[in-house]
Amino acid sequence: MTVSTIENRDDLISYLHAAMALEHATIPPYLTAYYSIRSTTNSDAAHIIRVAAVEEMLHLTLVANVLNAIGGKPDLTRPGFVPSYPAYLPDGEDDFTVDLRPFSPEAVETFCKIERPDKAPSADSRLVKTSDGGTPLLVSSPTAEGMRFYSIGEFYEEIIEGLEKVAADDPALFCGNPALQVEPEYFYSGGGAMIVVSDLDSAQRALRFIAAQGEGLDSGIYDADGELAHYYRFRQLQLGRYYQAGDHPDSPSGPELSISWDDVYQVKVSARLADYPTGSELARVARDFNADYGAFLALLTKAFNGQPGLLQEAVCDMFRLRDGFTRLIRNPLPGSDGLHAAPTFEIPAAVGSDPQASPDAGETTRAAVTR
């Protein structure tokens, strides 16, 4: 019999905080690749990456709805929410890290690994021991020390089953304020409808949607709405063609994609503030960008804590960061052999903190978001 790592409401809250960190952590890598593309080039690739970034915002919001529905408190400003790149994901063999890279075959390979549809051979093998106690993980089991998941899809399956178990024992599990739910009119991405969460059924539907749209774990190339899962969107960039109905996963037969790997600003991979000359204009712009990104996360936190009308503004803010990106990416970084600068996503605590939105006392938030 499978041993559950979720026994109560606090365990669920811990997992959902970890899920929010996981969904967000893909956004900086996607945005770095997107903005590294030179203007008027690689339109196919730019569109695919942009859509994926917006849909990750949808996933983040869906997890917030589930968390609010069980009385938790979403907080994107808490220390450690933004990982220090490179970071590891809990995908099987620890065979890759997530870096902040320019658009490149290596970046696309990483995106495919993030979203890969790996299903454990059995429910008993959903959890695996970490191979190295010192290896940093983006997210592991918040309640079973030293354990991580076979894949992101299995991570969500654990939450889905945990919701069912805890709801059976606790009729008051879905005690959250309905006014905190982000409803469909507050978020439209074209890649799926917002799900208002009020009970077990709607919570499970929201989480299954995330797994299907990201990995295509159970629904194949397309999700239930007929949209390509993220994994297969990125596979198109590797295989050079669009998928169309009836295609085999490894053999898209649609129109060719136009890709030019050279029409890209070659930014330093996973740059840090320490890479920028002290007192330089680039260092100032990098710090300003990090402050702006912290403000973006604070705005999202407010949207998830009773001001859902701010969500559309936050989505727009994600792409208003373009100015900060371009001021860095278009400039060579001194001492880096011709590589260009890029945002570092090192968020200052004073900018990101929002005491009014901090998690409730007693909540366990052990998401492992570390260097």
C-alpha cells in the first residue's frame, strides 16, 4: 500500500506553497530566453515561449485558488520563493539544472526536461530518495525529508490524492473565503479557463489541468481543451515542425518553424550581481530590475489575497519588464569574453516583503528553493 506524505491540512498547505514556488520558478528562465531573441527574428519561437510563460501564470493562479480554498495564504514575497539559479527540479535522476539562458538548443532542452511527461512505473515509486543530501532541489516533499518526486506530474498526483484523503477526514477542509478566489473575468490567457475552487472536485480539476497542460501526462500531445501541452510546444522547437491532429509525439507533420539560433543576444548564463562591476551603470540597472521584479511579486501576492482585479495588471507588468531586460541584454558584460548582461532575479528582501500577506502563524512552508 502506498504511504501518503499528506496527512492533514497543514501538510496540504506546505505542498501548495511548494507548488506555487515550482510554477513561478519556470517564469524567469522562460522570460530570459524570450527577451534574448533579437527583435523581428525567431517569431515562432518567441510566440511559443511567451504563451508558455503566460500559462505558467495561469498555473500559479490556479494553485493560489486551491490554497485559498483550504484556508491557506498565498505569499510570493516570502524569503526563498525565488530560487537562486541554477536550481534543480525533482525530475528523476538529477540530470539537469534550470539556468537563466539565452534562447538556444540548450535552453529548449532544459524546457523540455522541465515539462517532460515522466510517469512513475507504479504509485509506490512516486517518491524517490535524493541521491545526494547536498544536492539543491527546487522543490521536494515538504513533509518527507530526503524524498523527492519522480516527476512534476507525480508531485501533483500526490497533492490530488492528499486532498481526497484529508477531505474525507475533515469535512471543514474547504473553509476558505470565497471572495479570495480569482474568477475567470480576472484572468484570460487563451490557454485555458480559470477554475474557481470551492470543494474537492474543483480543487482536483484545477491541479489536473496544471499537470495536463504542462506535461500532457495523461492526455497525450493535447490537453482536454485541445491545446498542446508545454512539453510538446517546446518539442516543436527541437523537431523543427508544428504538430497537427493525429501526429505521433516524435513526428510532427505540420508547417516548418523558422529558427535562427544566431539571432540572439548571448547573455551570461545565470548571471549574478557579483558579476557586475561595482558602481557600474549595469550593476545599477540589474539592481533596479530585481527591485521591479520584487514589486511584481508583491502585486501578485495582493491579487491572491483579496484584490483579484490586480491580476491583469500583474500579467501586463510581467511583460513591462521588457525595458529592464533590454537595457541589460543589449550590453556586453565587462570581463565575460563578449557575453552580454542579463537580469539575475536576486530579489531584495525589503522590496519583496509584504507583512500583510505573510503566511499564517503555524503554517509549515518547507519548500526547498535553494541554491
